[in-house]
Amino acid sequence: MPAPLHTLAYIVANRYKDSVALMRVAQRLLALPDVVNATLQLGNAANKEILQEAGLLGPEVRSAGPSDIMVVVQARTGAACEAARALAGEQLSGRDEAAGGFASGAAAGPAASTLAMAQARFAQESAGAAGGTGGAPGTGQANIAQISVPGAYAAAEALKAVKLGLNVFMFSDNVPLEQEVVLKQEARRRGLLVMGPDCGTALIGGVPLGFANNVRRGPIGLVAASGTGLQEVSTQIHRMGGGISHAIGTGGRDIQAAVGGITMLQAIELLARDAATRVIAVLCKPPAPEVAVQVRAALRAAGKPAVVLFIGADAGDGAARAAAKAPPGTVLRSVHTLVDCAAAAVALGGRRKPPGNPAAPYPIAPRPRFAASQKYLRALYAGGTFAAEAQALWARAGLRVWSNVPLDDAQALPDPKRASVEHTALDLGDDQFTLGRPHPMIDQAARIERLLAEAADPATRVILLDVVIGHGAHTDPAGELAPALREARRIAARRGRQLGLVGFVCGTELDPQGLAQQEATLRGAGMALAGNSANAAWLAQQWVGA
């Protein structure tokens, strides 16, 4: 029997770091010898509930407030716990890290203590950089505030930004729904946009915010309530030779009936007026029926070619038929997949040949020889949208798939962390898997553990993985994953089996990690690559015989 773990738990009072920064600190603690688990969470009610469910909400952290950080470390030795405490103190006392790839115009020097001070400093420094006089109209005027504070305070800070005439990119989560509604209604009244709360991705005028990719500028405007979905569509547009004018995130709750799609409808109107945008594409999980009708009506009224993807919904649903009649010449296409959304938008915008050498082709990989015991597909996703899209595609093919984030509640896994059931699709970025571990887009240790466990299961035929690159992601996810892919193949081979490894990379050659290099590393480790999320799901489905 293994020795019991040592647990260290304490509060860092009145210290705020956004969730991505806390994940990165946890990643560094996990790299220490003998540290098994490390979690750093803000002391809000939602995070305490997560710790409670994991049996980690001890008296040492129970009294933490929303602006405090709860630190819980489990290690094999007491000395390892103390080493983790020292490193955590060093990391948490440093200057705040930007979440993922957040753009920042902040100059060196003491931090501004209010939004108004930051806005004034931005204008002053911009004017100085422009020579102080004679700048173009609008020079030096910031128009977006990034909000990344505890959810209990986020709406109040965002409202301050709105009253200063600023649009808002709201990375903060755990914002009460009623506060989101009031905030968005006030912003709409003032002609401003609130992206979020819990908005992880946007591209505004070519500037990536949050988890985003480097893509070509162009005539296609995107609106999305999905972070990884926006990443996949924007990168596929780039790889097809198209480009993005703006990609506007809304936050996942925006499409609920209580919010009424306020940001999504505003974003469509903004893109309709934007001279640089010739095509509009909208993607999200199925909205509330009344919101779906309004979204389709707004796209038709925009007077520009448009594409709509409600992931998991029937492309010919009743909302489409109930939408307002299109003005003459308007085109509105409904699609089923993220790559189809990209392809339709590029086609409507006027396809052109990609600059430089085209991307390497993705030939259909030879099917491995599977043993009779190997029957099931195991999908280990980092992106929740990819898990949703795949489930929708597999359901249409008659494949019954269990999940921790099921589209059909009847297919909910009984215990996702312990075992898969038949065909299984996991979102390993969900809270139940990231407690004590960084998100798999930042550190794949937890996903690698599950990969090796699935490889040892004699019933596993195919393992499907996504690899997301870009701002905020791991600096070399393929390099981290490749040794585990080789080990998974060896585990199966020692038991007389071949294992099907299928995957895809979401990103571009302009991203810091480099698309071609990431794909070459994965191919070298034995992964069969598809060029996009839908094709990867299709190939995995073919290999399990559905």
C-alpha cells in the first residue's frame, strides 16, 4: 500500500491572479519532485464547492474570500510540500501575468489603480509617441477594457469601464447572471459591447485576446459563444486562404433566454456596419429558440452573406424557417461543422490562393489491425467545443457515445474520472479534471495519464486527441505529447494489439509553436492526423466501424 500523501493548505490573502496565471503557477509546482497535486483557486463559492467535492476544502482554506487565493498541495514528503510553498510564494508575489495571449498596451512603471487613471495614462503616452500633436482623429483613445478580477467584483469593474465609454473584454467568470444582464443592457444603451463574462477568445482588429491564434486579416467577421470553436474556425479560414476582420466572443451564457443574445446581436450589427467585413459567420451551441430566431433575422437583415452554425442542432431547424425574410441578394447558409463554417465563409468572401507554400495534405492513414477485443473509441479532448461537435457528428452516424459533457443527458458518464464506458468522449478541460491540475491546453499531464490508461484497456481501439496551439497554450504541446503517444503504442503492442491514434492540430504557421512543426512531431510519434476537428472525428468513427 502506498504511503499517505502529505497535504499543505493555506490562504494567500488579498492577492488576485486570473485563472490562467494560477494554472501556470500550479504547473510549476507540479514540476517539483514528489509533488502529486497542486491547485490554486480564488476563494469564491464555486471554487470552494469544487474543492469540497474533491475532499480538499479543509479548515485551512474554508474562510478564504473571493479576493484570496486558496493553495492546496499534495506531495509524497513534507519537504516537497515546503518546497512547493516556497515556489508558490515566489510566483504569487511577482507581477501579474497576462491571461494567455491578452494584448496589453501597458507601459513600464507603477500600475494604474483605477480604469480612469489607466485610460488617461494610455492617452498621454500614445500622444507622446505620436509627437504630442497632430495625431489622427482618435489617436491615443483606448476603446477596450480587459476585465480579469474575481467574479464577485467583475461586473462592477466592467460597469465602470462602460461608463468611461469603453467596450469590455471580460475574462472573469463566476459573475451572477442577473449582473451580466444589467451590465449588457447598460452597455447596449450606450452603444458599447461587453464580451463575456467567461470570454476566453477574441480577435479585434487583428489583435488576439485570450486564447487566440495568429491569423491573416481579411473580410470575414466572426461571432462566437465558443472559445475553441472560434479558434478552429478562424484558423481554418486562414489555412484556406481567407482572413479575419474581427472575431468577437460573447461568453457562453449570452445565448440563453435570460440574456437574450444581447452581445451576439450587437456584434452582428457592428459587423454589418463595418466596411472591412464582407461576410459574417456565427457559431455557438444551440441558443434558446427565441434567440436563434433573432440571430438568424439579424444575419438576414445585415445585408451581407452570412453563415450560421448551431453546434448539434439541425441545420434546417424551425428557427431558420421562422426568421425574417431576407432582403434581396442576401445569402444565409446553415452548416453542421466548424470546418464547414470556415469553408462557407471563405467561399462567400471570394476564395483566393493561400500565400507561400500550401499546407501539407492529410492523406487517409492506413487502418491498423485491431484485435477482436478492441471495440471502442476514447476521445480525450482539451477543447469542450470539439467534444460537442464530435458527439453531434457521431450521433448522426448512429454511434452511442458517453461523456462528462453529454449532448444527451442520458449519456452522462457515471464516474468520468475513474473509467470510460464503451465509446467515450471526455472534455478534460472541465472543472472536474482541472482541479489540482492546469488546463490541458497548458499542461497535458492529466491527459497523458488518461491516454496511457486507455491504451492499457483491451477494449480500446481508437484514441482521439486535439492539440491546440497559439497564445496562452503550451509552448510545445506536440513535444510534450509525443513520448506518451509512443508509450501508448508500446503498451498495446506488449499485449499483442495495435492502437489507433487519431488527432488534429488547431492553429496556424504564424503561431509561436508553428503548425508544421507540431504536426511533424505528432506524425513521428505515430498519430494519424486529420486537417480539422470534424475530419478527425470522422476518421475515428471509420476506424471503430460505425
